[in-house]
Amino acid sequence: MYFLKIALSATIALFLASNVVQAGDVKKGEKVFKRCKACHLVDKEKHKTGPHLVNLFGREAGSLEDYKKYSNAIKASGIVWNEESLDGFLTKPKAYLKGTKMAYAGLKKEADRANVIAYLKTFSQ
């Protein structure tokens, strides 16, 4: 029975660890974000093809009133941007949210996503 409890505890710990976004490196995230700059700004509340990402964390997806190009899917999603939702979205946007207009295929590497998320957090209050 004791060994069963240990095995169960270890399994739960591994499950929880696999579902937590790893801490990222801001400098590496800045380099990865260069792929995103064609469509998004982080240092100005100005839109490009995509909405700006200033103060992204804690913001409901599709909620910037002065950005008019959101898909119906993103406006109706109810997503609030945080580490977990961004990780899922950045992995493969069209799979995470059917109907999104985001054309980017996604970041396959977990480290790249974690680094971009860490970088984006520096532009949120």
C-alpha cells in the first residue's frame, strides 16, 4: 500500500509538471518574437495586421475596441490571455481556436513558446 501511494504521488507530480508552462528566457524570447513582428507590436499600442500585444496578460481575447479585424471565433472564445492559454494558442493557433484568422503555423518548440511568453510578460503591467 505504501508503494502504491508513492507511485500515485509520483504520477500526479509528473502530470502536473507536464501541464505547467516552463519558465522562459526574456532575451531568447525577444529573438523568437522577431517572427511575430511582421504582424504584432509590443512596445506601442498601435496595430499592424494583428492587434498590439501591450498589456496582453489578463486581457480577454478579441477585446481591443479599436482593433476591427478580429475573427468571430476569437471574439466569442472567452479566452483570457495567460501563460497557459498563450502556450496552447502559440503551439498551433488554428488547432487551438478553430476559425482564428491568425495565419502563423505556430511554435513547435516548448522552449520557444516559454521564451516568447516571458518576453510578452515584460510588456504587461
